[in-house]
Amino acid sequence: MRVRNQSEAPPTQLLLHCILRNDAISSAFFNRVIEQLSHTAFALQSAEDDHSALPIDCVNEYVTKSPVPLVQTQQHVPKKDIAYVESCIYTEYMTSVFKTSDAAQIGPATSQKLFEIGLVLIGNSSRELSIAARDMVCVLIPHIPLVDHGTMLLNRIYYLLSLVQPSHYANTAARVWFQWLSNTENAMGSCLHDALLSSEYWSHLQKILRQGYSEERKFALSVLKHSVDLLDTTVTTQSMYFEYENRAWSCKEYEKFCILFQTIVLGRYQNQVDECLIDLAALVVSGKVHNTWIQTLLMSVFHGDVQETIRRSVGNWFMDFANDSAQHISTYYEFILTSFVPWATTGTWFTTSIELMDQKVVCVHGRRLSRCIAKVVASIAESERGTLINALFKYLEAKGDSIYPFASAYVFEGISDGIKTASGTGNNGVDLELACRLTTRSANREIPRDLMTVYCILIRNFAKMKKDGTYSHSIDTTQDVIERWAELKIDEMKSSIRSTQEDLKRLLQAPDADSNLISESSRPVASTLSRIQHQIVDSKFRSLLGSGLVTTCTDLELLVGSNEVSKCSMDDLIFVIQAVWDETETQDYPKDVTMRLPCTLLDPKILQRSLGDEAGSLLRLISKAVHRMYRLSESRIYMLSPVMTAIRRAVLAVPCCVSGINIPTILIRFSKNPPSPSIESLIEVSLADQLCKHVPHRKYESYYGRREGFAYAAVFDLVSRLTSDEHSELRVTLHDALLEPWMSQKLPIPVVTKWKKTEQLQMLLILSSACLARSDSREGQQHLSDYLLMLSLEPLPRFRHLLEWIILRIFLAKPDLRTNLLSLIKEHGNPKHAASLIKIAVKVACFDDSTLDFASKLLSLLVAFSASSKVAIRIEAQWSIHILRDHSEKKKWTQITDNPAIFELDAFLRSHDRFNAPIPSRILESFDPIQDHTLNTLFSGTFLDIEPREARKITYSDFKALYEDDTKDPYLRSIHPPSMPLDAPIPNATTTIQPVLTAEPSPPSTNVTADPTHVFAQKPNVPLQTKGLALSHPSLTSTSSSRNAYPLILCASLIDNPYNLGGLSRCAEIFSASSLLLPSLSHLASPRFTSVAVTSHLHIPISQLTPVETPEYLRAMKKEGYKIVGVEQTDQSVVLGEQGVVLPRKCVLVMGSEKEGISSAVLMECDVCMEIRQEGVTRSLNVQTAASVVLFEYQRQWFGKGKAWEE
């Protein structure tokens, strides 16, 4: 290799050219490079005393003062850029030198000098120079005696990790640290030994894991593994715990920590994270890993770059684990305060965890959070409990109004319960003044505010409680909260202020409580409408401002309660109502007003008074206000009950006002989109239940009135009472408006449609009964045709159930329409609709007025349909036979009960297991169309649990409360009874329908022969479906011991996916393989396996064969005469199905793994490899599909050919 004349070009350019061409350079030039780097390092080291970021700006000054400058400075190139370029080139050059085989020829002094230079340069703020220096240091580490230089290296690593910016420092430190520890022969020394015993060493590692990026964390995990392996003594510091006596166990636990960190934080696969949480709990309980490492893992999960699903899994795990084993995490303060609480108080987790438990709304996340905090507070050390509680309070205060408004209440609940559990054990130090400030923030809603007030009182009491049950401090620091607590304790009637004060003193155990905490103001109430009108006019409407609007509404409410309305001036009445309504709109509909106004405006006295207004101004004003308030109730759910109960009262008391207020529009709008509570409202309901436990009369109703269920009950009860002639127009209008969109659907109809609501069909069911009672045969036939059409089109099971209910009620009210029912069953081509008609016909046959002839003809159809090729028809017919026969026994219809064919068929069907254990949907859909025709069944029946399930929006107690209010209202005491009763009537020999029977049918009489006219007709040339008989006889079921299997063994030992293994079990059993080999029998218990395998694994012998044992097993099977067939794409594979390709009868069929296929060790044992012809572009088939294709071809070749051997 020629050495260039190194004076021909500038040194930097020459060096670049030499590096690129791999040419040699002179030793003098090499020394000049080292000298230049030394000057640069000296510059940086000098600057380091004044600049923690080690800038490169100072390099130029020292470089240009070099005795022999290496860079020929030009006028247009800044000195800073020249120094930067030359430093990067020199450093990268030294790195390349030490990577070559000639590196050993460089002296140790030169290596050590360059190493020291590199340690300085890696701290440069320029990323390129720092990375170049880092690479040089990493290359030099194997050539440097780090026993002497380890302290320098470690200090430099610590220093880089202490800097926040730029971000590449952490990566540089982690990489150098990893390179040092990986060089095990050169790593250990006295400096490292001492470092391993210090807390600083381990805390810096934890810092990288918490704040670093993925690459840095991987380096840190490797450093942790190497460091633990180097420990030769017990370590107990603030950030590390290692038992040398149990070295193997301790190393194993830290190895487990590294695996968990990599899986949860770096891997981030949801299913793997879920499976790892059990191991994480075991790691925490073992105590062999210092708690700071567990906190490091948990804090890393809540780092910004981890997806929310992983955070939620780990966060929920932590709350559940704290609830069960809080003593193990009582020292996790840093994680709880910096990571867990900020995550747990995020509004998303509250709003997505609302559930209905025991008819109560529960915020699952809020309950978990409060229990978790309570457990942690109770288990924490006494000396630190107050510190943790105050830190939680300070966090809530710092978040201010940005925190989710309900999160604070759950945090307070947890603190209160935790202090209560630990009361009497030393709870001093709690900042009660800060807690009080949090409860009185203006952003708090009413219910959370009052609940936090209660918890604040409890926290005060428990925190001040001595072991003897007395209190050690006065209440002067919580006076504002005491006043609010006093207001809460006043009951709704405000009957006895003095008793309330005494009760407050007793509850608070505060004898110095101010007796003047509670006071009431009284004011004169205007007694006449004219006085109200004059107050408004004289004050120029200022009397309506602020709280004056509530005062005026109260006066108007009292006036309406008297008889003054009938005597007052129409103009004055319109003026006052208009003024009140205008101001209500101006103040954006305040809650205290809008909850009172509907009842006042729709009071029967005002409505009757409006009938005397020929101009209709009052009625138009009322209609405008009512419609506006209803639309508001769709977003402000607390308004729904006042509006709907007022509408119900108005319609039932003054029917002639219906058209004037346009009530049908509101009811139709309600049925199409019933208002539902917002998530925030539901959380307030949950918090109100908690408040009620401490202040019993402070229920949700105390703040927002009756819940939406009461409004729903008012609406449907109103519809149920539209039976009189006065309401005929409203009844028909509602029915036709609801029916129209269902009748005008266009095919194909999706299973779930947004505009369809269960409430629409529930309202139609109620209305249809009233409409049928006043309709003739022609109208009844039209109703039946409409609903049968809807049933034939509707795919959703819950809606179909309600439509069947309506049709049954039509047949019950109009018996003459039953004659065509059987012909409809036979003629309809839709199997699902035919099955529904069978179900309807069976229930009709069980009516009291049904005839033997109808039942006999229906039973004949059922016998024929029991062998139908349509699954839905066949199953429904089979299930209906026993119902009809039992009804015949009650009716003593011997023509049916004594028929031997019917008896044997019935006995056969009853003998099947499914008869006594029917599918859930059949149980949920079962009902009696007469006894179960009640409001309670309609709104709380089991059919609402049919998938997709629907919550019960109305309860029995809602109707009972509504009826109880009616007894107190003089206008509603004599209203028409509902067309659908609330409770089921007492049975009066009506119908007997039992969906599940266990008794054996009675045998037919021996002296009666079967009726020869009952011939079960069968259509010729119609294929009968035999797949999956709905009720197959046990004697027809084969078992694994009696099955006729081929001499074929399916080997799935190389496959590890439970889904695929379940599919292979299914196809192996179906195609009658003799046995199946799995890598582990534990897969048989996996839900993923059984979900695909169904019950196939119960009917085929299954053995365990690990992948390692597979080659030896195949060699053994060859000795027994088996041929080994591998299903794999190789250069020697034959194509399955081609002419001359025959599968050996006695063979072991080997399927490859999902990713690697068949391993080379197993391929060596295969006698032949086969592949499936493919014409598409996809690389391969799923292993289940491939196995099915091969097994089918095997069965096609060998079916019915005995045991002849063919090669």
C-alpha cells in the first residue's frame, strides 16, 4: 500500500482521504492527531468548570492556538465549524484504528490518553461529536486497565446522567456503562466493588429505566444483570437489596424482574402483559427485589410512550393488589404520588367504568381507587401517614379545576376509610385546613362537595381520635366545613333547628360548636296574582333577577295551589308567566326553577283557565315552554321527571288540552330517542348513594328530584291509560306514528339499527291492546298483517320477542283470526319467521278457548317439521312437542295423548340432555302471554337479557311510587285504570305453558289406537339436513373407545398456539385419526383450545410429545411400520392430489409450527414431504386448514378399503 506525501493536502482532508481509501498514514501525523485531540479535551475540561453542558464553542480557541495547526483555516469557514469538523473526524479515525487488528501495536499510554480524551468529548453538547467520542471510548474499553480507570469512567457516567439536556447524554452513558460491564475480564476492580455497595450506583440505573428510551432501557437491563452477577456479598441500601446467602434465589428474582420489565414496558403486547401480572405480584410478595425496582417498573409503565391499554391493565392490577396485599406496597410513596394518582384521577377511567350492580349505579374505577388509597393509608407507617395524606391533598390542590370533578371525592373517601381503619394508632399531622379548602372550591358540584364535606368531618374526627376514643383538638380550624355539615344535617322538613344543633354536637363531639350556625330567613309571600304582577312592574323586572326568580316561582306555585287562578285576570296571568319564562331563558334555565316550572305551567287549574282564552295565547305560551323544557331534559336529565309527570297529569286530568300543547309530538320524540342520563349524572348517582350512608335523607332526589326511571314510568303508564274515547285521537296518532318507520324499512335490514328502540315496541304493545278493544275484524286483520310483516323482517331476537308478544295478544283478542295461522306456517319460506310462527301457534293452542282440532293439526305439523332441513324450524318444532302434549294431558285430549307415535317421539326428545338444560336464550324468551302480560314483565322481564343485553330503565318501585303519588292528587284519584296491569293477575285456569319439563310423558292407553287420519306428510325430493341434530339420542353418540379410526397419527408437537391446536383436535376427530400428539397436555385446559376444539378432544386419544422428543419418537414409529409424512414446502415435496401421489395408510402426519415450519431435525426423519397446490399469492395456509385438506384427501383415498397396505 503506497504512503502518500502528507504535505500535499490539508491534514484534515488528507486524513479523510486516508480513512476512506484505507491508506496508511505516518506515525508523525498520527501523533499530531492525538496532540490535537488532547488540546480539544483540555479546552473542554477547562470549560467544564464553568459550563455543565460542556459546549464545543471553546474548542476553536485552543485548536487555533495549537503549535502545529492541522486545519488550514479559510476566510469563509467559521472557526467553530472547523473545530467541530476536525474533532469528529479525528475521533472517528481513532475508533477505526482500534477496531483494526493493528490496535495492539498502539502503546498503553497512548490508549489511556485517548480514553481520557474520549471521556471529556462524550460530554459535548453536539450530538455528532459526543457520539463519535462515545464510540471511541467503547472501542478503547477492552484495551484500558479499568481497574485503575474505573472510578473516572463511573464518575463520568454519573455526571452525564445528572444532565437533563441534551437527550443523547443518557444514551451515551447507558451504552458506555453496558460496554464496561460486558467486558467482564476488565470490569471488576475495587472501584466497581465499592460502587456495587453504594445506593448511587443502583439509583442511576433506575433513573435510566424510568426516563430513558427503549434502547437505553435495554442497555440498563443488561447492566443490571451483569451487576447482580458480580455481587459477592449482601447489599442493603436505599435502592438495592441482595441476599448473598440466597444468591441463586436473589439472582433468579432479579432475572425475573428484567424479564417482566422487558415484557411489560418494552414488549407491550396486551395478552403477554396480562399474563405477566401474576408473576409481578409474586415478585412483589417475595420481597427479594428492592421495592424501588418494582416502583421503577411501575413508573415506567405510566411513561408517556406506553399505550393506554397497558396502563389500564397495570393500574387496575395495582389497585386490586393493594386491596388484597397492601402491606407489600406500603412504601411505594414515589410511585403512588408521581405516577399512580395522576393516572387514576383521569376522567376517562371513571366514565368508562359505570356498571349497574344490584339496581345501584357503581363507578367501578372510583370504588377501586378509594379502596386502594384506603388500604395504602391504613398500612403505612404511623410516622409517615400524615405526610402521604398531605401529599395527596397538595396534589389535588395543585391540579385545581383541571382535575376530574368527581376524582377528589373518591380520593377523600379512600383517605377517610384508611384513617378510620388506622384510627387510634397515631394519625396526627394531617393538614385539615388544606382539606377544608379543597371541599369549598367553587368548581365542586353539589353532591361531590357535600360528600367531601362529610369525609372532611370524618377525617378530622378519626385523625384527632385518641386511643380512648376522645378527641385531642378543637374544631376551630374547620369552622366552614362544620357550617356546611350543619346544613347537610337539616332534614327536608327543617322541623327542629335546636335538635339538629344538638345532633351535630353529638356527632362531632364538639361541645364548643356555635349555636348560631343554623338560621333561617323568612319572607312575605305574595298572595294574589296582581301583587306578583305589581312587584315585577314596579321593580322594572329587577325582582326577577338572581334568586328573585326562584322567589317569584314559589309565589306562583303557591298561587296555583289556591283557588285564585280561576278569579285572576287572563292578561295578568299571561304577563306573569311570560315574564317568568323570559327570565328563565335569560338565566339559562336554573335548576331550582326548571324543576318547579313544569308542574306549575301544566297545572289543571291553569289549563282549564286557558280554555277560556279565545285567542289561545296562554296555551301557546305553555306549549312553547313545555316543548323547550322537554328538549332541555334530553341533556339535563334531572328535568325529565318534572316534565313528564306534569304532562301525564295534564293529559289525564284535562284531556282537551292535548292538541293545544301538541302532546303527541313529545311522546313520539320520547319513544324514538328516550333521554338517558349522562355519564357524569350516573357518577353523581353513585356518589349520592355514598352520601346517603352518612346523611340518610341526603339522597339523589334531594338534589335533582326523581330519577329518569320515574319519568319513564309516567310516560308508559300514561300510554296504558289512553283507553277512553277522550283519548282516542291521541291513541291512534301515537300508534300510527310509531308503526310507520317499522313498516317502511328497506331490505336488507341490519341486525342493529340506530333508530330502533325497545321503547318503541313496548309502547306499541301497550297501545295495540287499547286499539284492538275498539276495532272491528277488518281493522284487527290489518293490525295482524302489519305486525306479521314486521316480524318477518326483523332480525334482532329481542325485538322479535316483543313482536311475537303483540301478535299473541291480537290472537287472544280476535279468535277468528287464528284460522289462517297454520297455513302461514306452511307457506312461509323464511325459516326464522316460520320458527316464530310455530312458537306463536303453540302458545295459541294453549289458550283456554283453543280447540282440539287446532291442536291436532298443529301437532301433525310439528312432527313433520321435526325432520325439517332448516335448523331453526327443526329445533323449534322439536322443542314445542312436549309443551303441546302436556297441555293435551291437562285438557284430557286422548286423541293426542294416546297416540303411540307421539308418545315415543316425545319420550325420545325428553331423554336428551338439552331438554333439561336448554340454551339460555330459550329460557329468557319464555313467557305466558296472559299471566305475564304486565308492566312489570314488560320492563323487567328476562327477555331484556337476550344478547345484546339492555339495561332495565324502569323498576317495579318506579310504578309503585307513581301510583302512590296518584292517591295524594285529587285530579288523579279517579282516572281510568291501565290497560296493562302492574302485577300479574291471579291465575284463573288460563294457560299452562312450561318451557322446561322433567317428568316423563304418560304412556298411551292400551285400548285406544292411534287416529289413522293423523298422517305425517313429507314433501318428496326435499333434502333433509342432518348436520348437528338438535336433540340427538345418547345411543347415537360415539365415544373414543368405540370409534373406528384410521391408522393415522396426527403429530402437532411442533405447534404452540392453543387456537391452532384446538382446530387440529377438531379436524383429527372428524376425519377419524387414531390419535393426536400435542407438545403439552396443559393446552387441553386452555379456554382458547376448547373454544375451537369444542368437545372433539373428549373423543380422540391425545398424548404429549415435546418438540425435543419428536425426532426420536418418529424413528421409533418407523420401526413399527409407520411412514412419516411431513406437510411442508421443500425442494423435494410432492403435490397432494396429483396422479400417483398416495398417502401411506399407516402413517404419522407431521404438521409444522406456525413460523418456522418443520425443523431440520424432524425433516431428516420424514419419508416423504407433501405440499398443497396453491394458485394465489399468499405464502401458506393456516395449519388447521392445511391439516384438514390432507386428512380429507387421506380419507378419500382410504375410505372403505380395509387394511390393505399401499405404498
